[in-house]
Amino acid sequence: MSIRMFTLPVPCCSTIAPRCLLAALVGAATLLPAPVSAQEDAIDGAFSTQRFNPAPGPKNFLSTRGARTEGKMSWSAGALVNYSSKPFVIRSCVDASDCDSAGSMQDINVVENLVTADLMGSLTPIPRLQLGMRLPLTYVEGDGFDNSTNTANFENGIDSVGLGDIELEGKYRLHGQPEDTVVIGVAGFFRAPMGNITSEGNFIGDSTVSGGIRGIFDGQEGPVHFGLNLSGMFRGAGRVGTTDVGTEFRYNAAGGYDVSPLVEVIGEVYGSTNFTAANGANSMEFLAAGVITPLESAMSYRVGAGSGVIQGVGVPVYRVIAGVNYSVEGGDADGDGIGDDVDACPRAAEDRDGFEDSDGCPDPDNDGDTILDRDDKCPDNPEDPDQFEDLDGCPEADNDKDGIDDEHDRCPLEPETVNNYKDEDGCPDVPDTDSDGVPDSKDKCPKEPEDTDGFEDTDGCPDPDNDQDGIPDDADECVDEPETKNDFEDADGCPDEAPQ
């Protein structure tokens, strides 16, 4: 049960209606206030029984504000409907002559059903500042209360539609970036008393202008999100029995978990302590919800429910919520001059270095050679990893600088010896003018190639007549044996004996 129960007494006499009431607030600490005099109204002043205050804008929980404002001129619009059951109930005696026997008490559902459709919008003119607005359209129904008889207004009751108190909010990110683990913010808010103007006496708005200041703690670690708000709420005074309704300290605590990129679950508690109540007046409520954000969509949808934890004015038996929000991150979250709607990396600033500067993404290694631009002497030309000066980031087309590109150089790390001998292969070599394999330095005949025939092949000179018999080797049948000049077959080049 919620602490919306009140017992209100008045002196029992013949001039008082049969349903006399005892005036005492049953508080969270079960403290009993003093009785109300016959001249006092049981309920004094106008105040709102709507305690659920949804947060306008993206990156919030339910009523708990987040501090991760970002973008420039980004905006959002949404609506959230919440229904609360019996948020304001007073317990009274059925008959003034008997307030102690079993069955002698009755509940007056001053407000039995409360439905509010909050229309919300936000604008982020600069990344750190978000402006928000909330317009609560409210339907309220219940027994009402008649101070003249100190009983329910059974004849007319409450059945009304009105515009609740309009709220304007300014929220500023004081510390941290949107992607940091911890972000701190502050918010100020102002409410115009439209509820009491559009539906006077029906408990959907305060009697005066109200407002306050809110401190915001916003934490995030991986898929886990958590937030805490501490607020001072300054509002006009009202009274139920001997308990004041007015300026109060408010708190919100929430936790969220990203089940998937599409689904988040949220749990939240919120409550208050009245600064002006003599005995204190505490309240607390719990809500749980699921949020669905389709991929590549600006829309998000949420539905949830909860109940009262510590009873108080405005805390229902149970509450149900459902809403939709549309967010346009049309700003420039990373401040790189490229709008988030076309920025491929909206949270990482472009590094303007003349390389793909229009996509919005930093390019730490322009040429993709694994050497970061800050260490790369040639950031736009990839290193050619060939074990030659591979750490400077520059390609070396001709490692040995011999004028022959490495792709055509058989010896890329050894410069060619330009000596008119195989100068195109890129390899160092010694001169061999006649290309006989004998270096000119050892070639006795550098311009005449050696005839490699197994005879004095190392001197570099051709030997056309190895055996020096006057018969050229190409006609000599015995090239290494001299002919015997004996007028017998002297043309074959072979030694022989003439017949006798």
C-alpha cells in the first residue's frame, strides 16, 4: 500500500455531518500528528497528486535525468502516458459515534484514477546544454473532498480534464564527455501553475509557481547504466490534516542494462522528504520498464509498471506507463564541423590532414601501412616492407639507389657497377668485355672471348690450334696431339707413321 492514507478527526456534534473524520497523517514512520481543530479545514491549499515526472529528451532513464547531452541543434519529441491507481486516499470514520469498532473506518478515494499524457520536447543548442519542456494533459476522477462537511463530495466528486503544471527545464553537462564512464550535470526547472487554473481544486497542479535545481550523476560501464538525481523542489504550501505539503527534497536513482542493441531494461526508484512538515513526510515509488529502439531508427518505445513503496500524497497503489520518443541527433557531437547526420564517426572527430576529410572519421594511418601518421614520414604513401628502412613509413623504390627500380633489380640492396657490363641487371660485377666469364683484369685477351674447350680456358684467350700443329682445332681430329709431318695423312691433325 502507498502512504496516501489519512485519518482526519473533528469534534462530533449534531451540527456535523454523520461522517465525522479524525485528522492525522499516517506517515512512513507511523508518527501521529495532533488533531485538527473544528475551525481548520482538513485539506488546505491546492497541490498536485502527480508525482511521476518523466524526463524530456534522449539519454535519460524514466524520471531520472542523465547528463550525456551532445550534438548541436539536435532535438526530440515524445509522449508518455501514465496511469496511477488511488494516489490520494483518506481514511475516515463511517459514523462519528463509533471510530473504534471493526468496520468503523472507510476509505475516501479523493483521487481514485489519475491519467496523465506528458507531451515532451527537447532542444540541444550546444553540445553541453539541453532545453526541455513538458506539457501534462491530465484526467482525474475520484470522490473528491468537501471541507465544509469534512467528508467525501459524494454528490459531485471529481471528474475533470485539464492541463497540468507546464514545466521548462535547462540541463547542463558540467563534467565529462558523453562517452566517459562518469558524467556530472546540473539542471534547473520551472513550473507554471496551469493545473489549478484549468481544473481548480482537482489536485492536478500546485497553487503557485514552483521550481528547483537538480544535481545529476550519470555512470556507464559497458552495457550497464546508472544514474542519481538529488533535487530541491520549491513549491507553494498546502496541508492534509496536520501534515504540510510544500517545499521538499527529492531523489531519483535508476539503473539500466542493454540486453541487446535494440532492448534496454530500466529499474528506478524515486521519492521525497518534505522540508516543511513538522514530523517529516516521506514517499517512495518503484518503476520498472523496457525500452526498444529499432536499429537505424530515431524512434524508441517504452512500457513499464510499478508500485508505491513508502506511502505519501501522490504515491499510487500501482502505476502503468507507456510512451514513444523521436530523437534527431542532428548536431555535431564531436565538434569536427561535419554534421552527425552525415558523419560516419559522430563521436570521433575528423583529423583534417587532406586525406578523406569529408567522411568525419579520423584516419590515424592514412596509407594503411600500419605506421601511424604521427610517426610516418610519408603518411599518404605506404611503406614497402622489404627489410630496408621499413620503420620510416616511406616506400623506397630503389633501395640501393643505383637507378634501377627494385622491381627490376636482381640485387635491390647492392648497387649496380656501371661498367658497360650487364648494367641493366642491378647487380654489382667486374668488367668482362668479351663476356667469356673471365674478368678483364685476368683476361689476356679481353676483347676476344675464350673458347671454352678444356684447354687453357682460364687465360681468357681463344686457342684455335691447341696442339700447335698448324691445323685449326675445328679441322683437327686430334686437337690436343700434334700432327706428325711425314707426308702421310698430314691433314687430319693426328700423329701417325708412314708405311714402309
